[in-house]
Amino acid sequence: MIDPAWVSGLSALLFIIGLIGVFTRKNAIIVLMCIELMLNAANMQFAAAAVHHGDATGWVYALFAIAIAASEVAIGLAIFLAVYGKHETITLDDINVLSN
Amino acid sequence: MSDPIINVELFDANFTTALCPELILVAGFFALMIIPNLGKATFRIPGTQIRVPYFLGGERYPIFANPRLPGWIATITLIVAFVSVLMSFDGGLQRYMIVSGSKELLLINGFSRLFELIFFGAIALAAIASMNRLQSFDSSDKSTNALYNNRRQADFYILLLTTAMGMAIVALAQDLFVLFLGLELASFSSYVLVAFHKESKEGTEGGMKYFIVGSVASGIGLYGLSMLYLWAGTLQLGELAVAFDAAMAPQGYPALPLIALGFILVGFGFKVSAAPFHFAAPDAYAGASSPVAGILATASKAMGIVGLTRMLLIVASPESNDDSAIWLVALGILSVVTMTWGNIAALGSDNPKRMLAYSSVAHAGYMLAGLTAIGAWNWDPELAGHGGDAAIMVMTAILFHLVVLVCFKLGAFLVLSILESEGEVSKMSNLRGLSKREPLLAVSMFIFMISLAGVPPMSGFMSKLLMVMGIVKVAIGNMGDAIFNGDILSIGDAHWVWWLALIMVLNSAISMFYYLRVIVTMYFHEPEGDRQGPLPSGWQVRTAIFACVIASVFFGINADGLIELCEMAANSLNYSWASQ
Amino acid sequence: MSGSSSSEVVHSSMAEYAPLIILLPMLAMPVILFLGKVFNTNPTWKNTLKEGGIIALVAMGASLFISLVIIKDYIGSFSNSGDIYSLTWLNTAIWEGGSAITPIKFGFGIYIDHITVMLLFVAAFLCFLINIFAIGYMNTDPINDNRNHRFYAEFVLFCAGMLGMVLSDSFLWLFIFWEIMGLCSYLLIGFYYERPSAASAAKKAFMTTRIGDVFLMIGLIMLWDLFGSLDYAIVFDTANIAAVDSGSLQMALGMMFIGAVGKSAQFPLHVWLPDAMEGPTPVSALIHAATMVNAGLYLVARMFPFFGAESMSGELIDLAFIIASIGGITAVMAAGIAFVQDDLKKVLAYSTMSQLGYVFTGLGVALWLANSLDWHHDPAAHTIVVVAFGAALFHLFNHAMAKGMLFMASGSVIHEVHHAHHHLHHDDHGDDDEFDAQSMKNMGGLASKMPITATAMLVGSASIMGLPLIGGFWSKEGIIANAWRVALEDPRFFFPAACVLLGAGMTGFYMTRMWVKTFAGKPSNEVAAHVGPTNSWIKTPLFILTFVTLSSILLAGMGFTHWAPDSEYSFLSDKGLVDGIMYELGHAFANHDAFFFILTYVAIALSAIIGPFMAMSLFGGKLEEGEDCKAWFKPVIALNNWVYNKYNWDNSGIATSGLAVALQNRLYIDKYYDLAMVKIVAGFSNKVAEADTKIIDGAVKQIEDKSQKISTVVRSLTTGSARDYILWVAIGTLLIFFFIWGVA
Amino acid sequence: MEDYISVPLVGFPIIASLIIMATVSNLSEEMREKMANPIRWAILLFSLGLLGLTTAMFYNFFGDLNGFEGIAFNNYEFHKRYIWVESLGIYWSVGLDALSFPMVWLTTLLLPITIIATWDEKNGAFYHPLILLMGGALIGVFVALDLFMFYVFWELTLIPMFFLILKWGGEDRKYAAQKFFIYTFTASVVMLLGLVTLYFLQNPLEPLLYSGTMTGRTFDIPEIVNYATIHNSGGNWFLGASMQKIIFAMLMLGFLVKLPAVPFHTWLPDAHVQAPTGGSMLLAGVMLKMGAYGMFRLPIALFPHALEYFQLVLMAIGMVSLVWGSIVCLGQTNLKKMVAYSSVSHMGVICIGIATMQPMGWAAALFMMFAHGIISPHLFAVCGAFKHHYHSMEIGSMRGMAKHSPWLATSMMFAWMASLGLPLLAGFVAELMVLIALWHFLVAEGWSVLWMVGPALVLAVTAAYYLWSMQRTIFEGGDETQPPASMDGQPIPDIANHEKLAMFVLAMLTILFGVMPWIALDMMNDWSVQIFEGLIMPILGNFNGGV
């Protein structure tokens, strides 16, 4: 059995990749994917912790988190679609009607 | 608080009593889904010509086809929920704990009930105000456009109800993950609400930015939760508090919970729009319709405060006698940066909605200052004295502030929402000549502005006064007694949160500038261009504004009742400092 | 309501009605103003009531009447001296530390003693006469049409101020009335508000006297701090004086003296007086000769008890010297400037300054004597002190009478010249700016046209010059003699003594020059040839004052110099009138002391012979052929003509010399004052105002400005790009970690 | 005793004016014009009623005091206390003593006068109610005996004044109104923090009367003052030396800005120049005095030790205000600005009077507040009429006023003379007493007498700028053509009858209180003696002054 610490470490790595991704990538979809990475990092951590503590609640948390991530994607894509409809781009840097 | 907490299992005897407002929301939610769809739909039993009516769909009955109907349903639902919360206070509040086995899920006490009042009240007002906003067509119009727009009415109000629902869960949650779920429910709804105005560039853009930044923040928060869970093996508030207390000094500071604390602070920091997590807020407010922006500035912020309270005051509770909370300096700096940043940025802002957004950042800073002060409640065994009282006072102030914020901040957004009905409101000059066009509206806006700025006798002043008093009370503590026992003490001997109070009052002086600018624009300048004459709009939103005005003034002049309510709620937080 | 409660009547006599002397004119003021406003063009108001002149006259007459009765009472018995009324005006308190508070009160009351009585007579009498004159003068000049009520209102208020100042029982109320006079003089000098010169003269007068007043006020405050009161009854109490520090007292009195310098137009605060001739002539007569300038003298005279107190013996002589020196400097300086003036009223103005200088010297000398001599115990010293003081007061009296008369006479001349000019140039009236009715260049030979005026002028000039036996002679001799007496004791006094002696000769010159240029010789132009006699409103006071001036020998004989300064001295009790006159004559012309004998004749020679001779030799001449004049002018004019013909010399060298130019420019003092005002004061104040806007308010504006700029910078961080927002979230996260770790 | 203050003097003016304004704002333009006159009359009559009430109070109609004399320190007439916010110890607490009564009377006096003087101000249906509102708020400040209530009214006065300036002001009114509001607001929030800190420094273990249920402390001024007096005695410093100084400074900041003292004065010229006549009259007449009033009511009564400690600073501030203000006056070309700076200068006199720490100085400061409250509205009424009739505020733009507008010229000259401290007019007594107290203090305390140079200089400079401005307005002179270009050859009017009436009444009062100062001064003197006997002497008794 893999030591939960490794999983934890992996999740930290994923999280950092996600976090760096969200502010380096320009395409909204990729940013969304990076966010998913961050959420998944949390999921892994929950899972690892559930194993570590032998507590089933962690699994439940992870499941819920997956659901959250899913709905987040749904909402995100819907919004991006709407954005694309008006701005005809989803490159984040080009969408700045609102500033200051 | 003599009555013990009654534990309620799911669908237990007291379940409906305990969660009455939430259940009302659920009922409203279903009603909103069903009622507008009631029609002459029939179902032909296969193979026969018998058509069994099942009422969902088909040619809808005229009464249910009214495009304004969803608005009314949502409003009535929210009002009923609000009233049911209010009624639960009647004759002493009975506290309930919704449990699932050994896990505590939701706690119904004064604190959570008060927040429900804030949430439901704010959203109800926004619902009323939104009623005439969305384009609607006569239900006899069968064009796609008309149908489409009329359907959107229901969508909008459903999202409002889910927002309310999510917020209510946040208020009640006793498990951090449940809290997080509620938070996400409310957040997702609000993302969509912000982007709801998808015919415009601003609406979609605001929604998108709010969504991306919000998602990142909640991702960070969730990761923090996972770390906390990794460390403690539980996300139950009570258990976490015990674990945290045990782990802190004198044994030293384990890294994991501290990192988790930082991450979670970020997650909630975004919700209260604390600097530097506030950036998306001005864009979102500017892009969203005014009532929605009003919700973000009041209810959503209150939700963030609930999260922060749970996390900072309960989990990482400042209990140790010889030291203050671990997060004290971080939060103190955060609060100073937030209030100053918000005010400075608002100074030159020419967009009224962005200006209000920055002002709401500043208000977040004031509340964070209050939370910081609570963190210092027991800063010195001798001088802090009855620090518990002080902490309660600060909490009272924060709650009071959140309540009255609904009155004047939301009220200000509602005024803008009336203006929006004649076109975009993206410049201060759009407010010009309001005093000539709509004197009463201008007076309302004037009251909201001076209330925001904290000018007596408005409720905004009372809330700032309470906040300052609370902070000073923490900082001064028992010094009065010590001084009269011969100690020579100076302001330097008080806790440094006293300086937060100073910065806060100075900040509120700075804020005067931009609030006055609104007033000057309304009263000094002539109406511009084609924006002449009275504004078109229904009576609903005006009623909502009127209610806000009355409340803004009333709670300023006669604050006693509300203070007592807030004090009761603050007391019911029931932690170490509150029990003193 | 503390004011009215503690009224205390000391004596049941006419003195009780003394407040009416002040109140009547004071109440007449609003009455005249109101009626004048309402009935402005009503014929009855205009012709019968003379636009308020009659009301004023009634009030002044009543005041004069009550004054005379009080004076008679006083001289008769001396019993009505001291406080007549004493009311509380202000109640306040002082904390001296510790646990006691000292209640303080400032009172108002009427105080009558010998100095009061003398000044009261001068003021009430001259005010009354000048009122008569004003009716004749003001109401016949079309330029004053429909606004004479303003003149009379201000006039009576002025008189009330003067009478109040004389009668009040404390230095505080002296100051209060003093300031009221200042206000009225401002209003009256600026009566012709449409003339820029009048406006600026009014301002100058108020401003200059105000500077003196500031010092007076400070002096009074210092005095108050020494005595805890400003009431005469308390500050003059010898026991109280004995308790104070002489150095502080000298400072206080010195400060007060600066106030007197301002009010009495002494160097260096003299600049306002000549300009003040912008006011109508009655105003000049009233303010700048007869009454207001006497206020300063009165104030210094009031200081006598301090100098006379035994406890102060020898301690205040420095101040006495300063007083005498200021007087001496002014006497010479003003006389010098008067040499070159062509404006009739300006000559008189400088003459006023000069003569007031005499009085100051006389007072300084008397104060020195009182302060140095053991006059409380030594009867001879007592006499010397009293007579020295009396001489100064007598000169005040003589000068007031003579100068009032001279001004009225000059007014009469100006009035008629103006009329003649008006008459001659009927067509282009309204545009007579070029013609200066006050310039002596436009006069000459008027003795034949205006006999009464010329007589009055002659007598007045003689009195001022100090021609033996007439008016000012008695007092001037006394002042000169006493100045030299002191100079023998205290060598510093050689300076003022020399000044007054020299001044005597100079007076002779410029007064003669004035009379001769105006009344003798040939008319200098067409206008002067057409001047007619004046009306009876103008003549009456001239007539009365001529008599008074001439009769000053009687006053001298009655021992004026003895009883006026000394309340112990009973009026006419020592000698009879004739004996008194003989004594005075003997004392003056046949002094036993050789030094004073010589001094007397030197002074007479200077003032009555050398000075007039010089003037006549330059400006003399006889009347136009065919003009006839009154018999008593004939010798004068003949003498004049003779001297002129025989000794005329060309003075153009002197007249164009640097000194003469400097004198014409008033020794450049005004110029430098103006320069100081414009360059230094105005420049500095503009700089300060600029600093106020630029620095103090600038700082505020900077805050506003900078905060807007910072706001722009801060808002520019909200770039609009979601990625940047997330970056900030990350940065914020790191910062939070940093601070949490920092604490942990 | 009946409550003669809460409803008639404070509540009714505020509520009535709010109702009137709310009603009027719903009317059409024509109706507003029509209603303006009845509203004006109603408000005039009402404010006259207020004046009658306060005058009756003075003449002892309701009580048994002799014109507010004989009230011991920290005792109040007509004292009423109603619970307001129980949890925080906030009471609606009103009362009068000889410190506040003259100010209240002055306010009720200036209300009708202001209304009359600006009778035909445009948009009268709003303007006059606003004046009444202002009056109610001002009275509220003076009668408040509760820190919270005091602060509420203190800030409340800003709002009507802000609108008066904003809606009826001059060219640059927008800037001036905002500056006025923000500047004074900033100072008063610092004061608020000082008040709150003071509040919490009460000993929670022995709560005072009227303490809040939640906080255990009270906002009640008499209680706090009493408490402070007890703890100040015996050589102790209430709250300790350091704390006392800090809170003293915080409170003083708020009051000094309001006063205003140099260098916190720059809001005043802007506000005055831009404010409408009525606004200026109330601003200079009463609002500035709130600063001095506040000083007496709070920091001085609470922190005599700190007052003694900061005496030099206060003296210096007063001196600088006095001198700076008057020299700046001399450099002004704008009539109203000049008058505004003269107010700064006069407020410096008040500051000096306070700094002397003498009953005489304090009584003089009180009398100065009162006298300036009568004279400065007159000054501003004149300025307002000048502007109204000649469309310019520049000195020199109109000359020969004595000819064209004799009434205005007379009134101006009177006001100017009153302001420069001519004897027998109200201002003189105060100036004289301050100077006497100052000198006495300097000599007794061994301070340098050079302090006296400032007032001496100012006495002369004041005369200079007033005379200079009169020469260029009332008289003729200089090169400028006249009538002024701004008149466009229109006939030059004199002031209207209602302006004459207002100025006449003010002039008569100036004379009345100049000739009979004891009417007001006696109670002020009594008050200063009482505060010395009740507070200063027991506490600073070892003050090593005296001769």
C-alpha cells in the first residue's frame, strides 16, 4: 500500500501546477482545467487522509468534491460560451472591457 | 440560553421545526420549478385516445404564464422564510443541532438565525427589486424571443433561491465541509447571476472573471480543508477546535494546520472581498445587475464573514491566555490593507458601481479589523480584564454592521438599479440631477451614502461606532481599573488593535470624499443629455428602497433592539470567550 | 444686572446731572440721524432746524449749561470732587493660584477734579461755539446739501466722546471715549467720501491714532495689573502707588504716553493731522485744534498723581524727559514745516502740532519737577510744581481757544473765497477742481473785506505767537521758563528747553506769515478781490473767542496757573484780581532771578520781534489802493508794509534749499511711512496670504491631489485581466503565510 | 421640571423642517414657488417662538435661577435624561448651564435674523427649512449632555450646512462644500475615537450611573465629568498623565479644527466665500463656536492637568491664529475671504483666553464667542448684500457705496467697526478682558511679555485691513471707474428692507451687549468662577501662580 504521504505530496504538486497554471495560461478553458487540477489535488488529499485516518468521511468529502468540480466545469463552460458569444474570444487577456 | 441544544436527527420529530426556513426555501424552489410550467399538458395513454392531463407543460394556463409570476413566488418564498426565521426568535430561541450519527451537521442558534435573517432579507429585497428588471413579454406572445425571455425569469429566481439556500447552509454548518458545500452552492449560483445579463459584454465578462477567480479561491480553500482534514482527521468544528487548541503553544506550531489556515483564509477572503483577493469584485459588480451586485456586497460578504468566524474564532480560536491568536498579525495587516485599498481605490472611481464595490472592500476591511480585535481578546491576563465581554461586543458590532449593511449598501444598489432601467450606469455623471428628477430617490441615495460613510444619526454611524467601541474595548480592556489602582499606562500599553480603530476612523474620513461625490453629483449637477424627467420603474423596487431607507434611519436612531439581538447572536457563538 | 444696582451718589448737587453732559449729545445723535433720514428734503428740517444743526446746538447748549454749573460749583467749593457716580460695568475674576479667586470689577463713573473742570470747560464751550459756526458754514455750502444731518450726528457723538473722556472716572472709560472720538474723527475727516484724498486722510488718521491706541491699551493693561483697577480713585491713591514697582509703572505710563502721542499728533505719530484737514473746517476746528488733540494732553496731565507721589520720587524722570523731548522735537519740526505751507489750514495744522508740543514739553517739565522736588513738604517747591503744571494746562487752554478761533476764522475765509470763486465762475461750476480755496496763494488783502474774521485771526495769531499780554504769552513763557529751570537741574533738558525757545521764534514767523499773506498785501487774484463778509452764524463764535483770548490776562490774574492744577488752591482766595494781574505782570516782566529775566526777554524777542519781522520782510505789503480797513489793522498793515519795503530780501536761495524742499515734503516722514506700509506691511501680508494658500491650504490640496493620483495608481492594478487577479490571489496567499509563519 | 428643551428646541425644529422638505420635494416647481412664502412665514414665526422660549428661560420664567447664575459646576438647569440605547449607556440627556445657554440663545436669535436677512433667497421652500434644521442641530450640540448625543448633533450640523453651501453657494461651491464636510469630519472622527477611548477607560469594576448593560460604562457627560473630577484631585491625573494628554489632544484636534485654529483653518475661507449669506451667518455665528464650546465642555472639564500641560501649545496656537489670520486678512482682495480670516483671528482670541487659565480669560472667551456670534453674522450679512447687489466680492469692484447705497455703507461701517473692537460695541469687552487676563497671566507666571506683541500687532493690523477695505468700498478713490463694471450700467440699488431690518437688529444688539455687557457676561463670569471653584482650584490648587 502506498504511503498516504506520497499521495499527499503528489496532490501538493498537482495543486501547485494548477495554481501556476491559472495565472500563466491565457485560454480560459486551460485555466478551467488548471482549476480542476487544484480541485483534484484536494480530492487526492481527502482520499489520502481518509486512508491515513481510516475515516470514511474523507471518501465522502472526496466524492462531494468531485461533484463540485463537475458542476463547476458545467457552470464555467456555460459562462465561457456566453463570453464567447459577446467577445468572440476566450483569451483572458483580451477580455478586459471592465478594468480600473 | 437556558434551554439546552436539542439534537435532531434527519427527518426527526423536530426536523421541520428546526429547519423550517430552509424547508420553505426548498418548497419555494420546487414551486418555482413547477408552477410556471402548469399547463394543459395531457398524456395520451398509449394505444388509447384517453388523454390524462398531467398539467406540466403544454399550453400553460394564463395565470401561470404570467412572466412576473416566478418573481412573486421567489419573493414570497423568501419573505415567508424570513418571517419564519423571525418568528423562531419569538419567546426565546430554541437551539437545535442537526446531527447525523455522531457528526454534527447544522446548528440552529441565534448566530445562524441572525445570518439567515441577513441572507433572506437581502435576497428578498433583491428579488423584489429585480422584478421589473428582466425583459418580459405578454404571455400571449408566442415568439421564440418572448418565450425565451419569459422563461429566463424563472431561471433567475431559481438561482436566487439556491443562493439563499447555500448561504443558509453556510450559516448553519457545523462541519467545515458542509459549510464549504453551502458556500459553493451559493457561489455557483452567484456566478451565474452575475453573468446573467449575457446580452452585454460587461455581464458576461464580469461573470467570467468572478467565476475564475472565485473558483481558484475556493479551490485553494478546498485544498486547505483537505490539509486540515489530513492533519486532524475530521472537519467537525468542535473537534477541530479541540485539536487545534491542543496543537498550539506551548508545544510549538505544527505546519500543516497553519498552512491550512492560510489557504482557508484565502478562500473566505475572496468571499468577503478582502484585498488582495478582491480584484474580481469590482468587475463583477460592474457587470452584474445592480440587485445582484447588492447581494454580492451584502449577503455574500456576510457569508464570507460566517466562514471566517467559524474558521478563525472557532477552529483557530484565540484561547491561550498569554498570547493572542496565531493569525492576529496576518489578519490585522489584511484588514488595514483592505480598508485602505478599498477607500483609496474608490476615491477616484468614476463608475458608481465600481465605487460601491471598492467601498464594500473597505467595509470588509472594517469587519476584518473587528475580527482581528476578537483575536486579541485575551491579550494580557491583567489588562484585558473582561475580554470576553469585549469580544462579544466586537462580534455584536460585526453582526450589526452586516445587518445594517443590507439596508444601506443594498439600498444604494437598488437606487442604481432604478437608474439602470433607463440605460447603462457606468459613469458617475449618470446620477446627475437625480435630485431634480426624482427627489425622493435622491434623498434615499443621500441617506445611503451618509450611512455608508458613517455620519450620524444613520445606522452606518452606529455600526462604525460599535465597531470602534468594540475594538477599543478589546484594546483598553481593564486598563481603567489598573489606572485607578495606580498604574501609569499610556495608549502604548493598550493592545495594538487600538491603532486599527484609529486607521479605521481615518479611513472612514477618506471614504467621506467619494460618498460626498455621489451626493454632489445628484444635487449639484443638472441632469445630463437625454436623461431627463422621472425614471420609469415599478413600485416594487421603490418599496424595497423605501424599506431600506426606513431601516437605515431606524437602526441609527433606535439601535437598542438590534444591538440586543446581535449581542444575543454573538453570545450564542458559545466559545470559550463567550462563556465568560 | 449688576450695572444699575450699585449706584452711589456722593454729593447731592448739580454734579449728579453730570452724566447728562455726555448723554444729551449722545442721544441727539440717533435723533438727528433718524430725522435727517426721514425728513431729508423737508423745508422745515432744512431751513428752521438747519438739517439737525439746531438739535445739535440745543444738546450742546444744555451740556454747556450743566458743565458751567458744575464748574461754578466746583470752583466755588471744591466739594464736588472725586467720584460722583460709581457703577459696576464688568464683573469678572482673577485666579492668583491657590484656592482663592479675586473678584474684579470694572466700573463706570463720573470723576470731577481740577483737570476735569478745566477740560470740561474747554470741550463744552468750544463744542458749543463750533456748533454755531458749523451751522453757518456747513448749511450754506451746496456741496453738503441733504447730508448735513450726518455731519451733525457725527459731530454730537464726537462731542459726547470728548465730554465723556473728560468726565469719566477711570482710565478704562477714558480709553473707551477716546476710541469713540477716534471713530468720529474718522467719519468726519471722511465726510466728503467722494474725494479720494478725504478717504485716505480718514484712514490715515484712524490708523495712526490706532497705533497709539494699541500702546495705550497695553499701557492700561499694565497699569491694571499693577493696581488691580483702572479707577482714578484707586490708582491715584498714594498708598496704592507706594505699593507698585516704579519700573513697571514707568513702562505702563510710557506705553500710555505713546497713545497720547498718537492722539495729539506728536512726532513720530503726527502724520495724520495735516491730512485730516480734508474734513470740513468745523471738523478741523473741533477735532484737530480744540478738543481731540487735547485728549492726549489730558491723558498725560492725568498721570500727574503718579509723578507727584512721594514714593515715586525721582523714579519716573526718564519718562518725564521723554515726554518733554517728544514735545520739543514736535514743536520745532512742525513749526519748520509750517514755514513752507501755502495751505491756510495746513499752516494751522502744523501750528497745532507745534503748540501741542509745547504743552507736552510743559507737562514733561512739570512732571519732572513733581517727580524730583520734595513738593509735598516744601512750599516753594510746591509752588514751582504747581505753576509749572498750571502753565502747561494754561497753554492747553489758550491754545484751544485761540486755535479754535483761528480754524473758524480760516474756515470763514475759505468759505468766502470759495463762494467768491463760485460766484465768479458761475458757468463752469462743478468743475472747479483746479481752484484751491484753501491756498494762501489765492488770498491776500482780505483784511478790508472780512474785518471780524481778520480781527479774530489777528488775535488768535498773537495768542499763539505769545505776543506779550495776549493769551498764549502767559502760558508759553511759563513753559519756556520752567523748561530752562529744569534744564539747569537736569542737563538732558537742555534739548527740549532749546527746542521750545527756538520754537517760539519760529511760531512768530509762520503765524505772521500766515496772517500777512492772507489779510495784508494785495489780493493775489480776481477771486480774492471779490470776497465778501461772512454770515452771523460764523461771526458770533469768532467774536466770543476773540474776547476770551484777549481776556486771558484776567485768567492769568485770577491765578489760573495755581488753581487749575491744584485742587487745594482756593480760587481767588489769595489775591484780588488786580493784585493777581500785577503779580503776574511782575513775575513775567520783572523776574528777580536774572536768568529768568533774561530768558523772558529773549523769548519775547524771538517770538514777538524777530519772527514776525522776518515774516513781514518776506511777505509783507500794503492793501490794494482804495481799500479801507478797520482802524486797528492800520498799524499792523503799516508796520508790515514798512518792514517789507525796507528789509525785503530775496529768500529764493533758502526757499529752494534742500531743507526747504524737505520741509515741503514734510521731512519725508510721510513718504517713508507710506513706503513702509506699501513695501513692508503690504508686501509681507501678501506673502503671508500667499503662504496661507500655497503652503497650508496647499498641503490640504496636495493631499486631495495626491490621493486622487494614488487612487489612479491603485485602480490601475485592477488591470481587467483575470490572470492578474489570480496572480494577486497567489501573492496574497504567500503574504498570509509569511505573516502567520512570522508570528509562529 | 418640565422638559423645555428636547421637543421645542431640538426635536421640533428638526422634525418639522424634515417634514416640510419632504412634502415640498413632492410638489411641482410652481407649487414650490407658491409655497415658499407661507413656509418662510411659518418658519420665521416658529423661530421667533424659539427665541421667545429661550428669552423666557433667561428671564427666569420656568426656573428659579437668576439668569443662569449660581449653577454649580457640572450642574445643569432643565436637565432631563431619557434612555436611548440602553446597552451602550446612551441617554438622550439635555440640560443648560451658563456655558451652553448663551450659545443656545444666540442660535435662536440668529435663526430669525438669518431668515429675515435672506428672505428672498431662491428656492425658499427648501432654503428656510434647511436653516431651521441647521438651527435645531446646532441647539442639539449645545444642549447635549451625553457624549453620543453630542457627537451625533455635532456631525448632524454638517449636513444642512453642506447643502446650504452646495445648493445656494457661489461659483466654486462644489469644492467648498466637500472640503468643509471632509475636513471637519476627519477631525471629528479622531475626536470620536478619543471619546470612545475615554469611554472605555472608565473603571468597569465600579460602573458609573447610567452605564450601559453591555459595556458597563456610560456616555453621560455629568457623570463622567464628576468621575474625572474625583480622580483628578489630590495631585492625581485622571487616567494617568500620558493617557490624559493623548485623549486631551485627540479631543482638542476635533475642536481646534472646528474653531478653526491655524493651521487647520483653510476649510473656513473656502466655505465662507462660497456659502450663501445665510449659511455664512450661521457658520460664523454659531458653528465655529461649537469648537470653543466643546473645549470647555469636554477636554477642559475632564483634563485640567493636560490643559495646564498643553497651555503653552494652546497659547501658541491661539497666538498664531490671531496673528496669522489678521495678517492674511491684510493680503486679501476678496471681501468675504477677508471677513472669514478675521473670524480665524477672533477665534484665536478665544484660544488665548482659554490658555490664560484665568476665570477672566475664560469668561472673556465665552463672551467673545457670544459677541462674535452677533458681530460676524452682521459682517456676513453685509458681504452677502454686497455680493447680491453688486455681483462681485472683490474689494474695489464697487466704490462710493456711501453715495449709492448709504444703508449698506452705514451697515458695513458699523459691522467693520464692531469687528475691529471699537469700545461700547460687543467685541471690545471680550478683547479687553482677554488681553488683561493674558497680561496678568504672563506677569504672574513669569512668561515673557513678548507674547503681548502678537495681540498688539493684531489690534493695529485689524484696523488696517478693515480701514483699507472700507476706503475701497464705501469711499471713492483710486483709478477704477465706477459704478462697477459688473453692474453693466444698471442702476445701483440699495439693500432691501428685510436686509436693513436684519442688520439693524444685529447692530442694536451689538450696541446693547457692548454698552451693557453684564447681561450676558455676568452668567459667563459666574460660570467661570464656578468651574474654577469646582474644578480647577481643587485640582490645580498648587499651581504656583500668583503674585
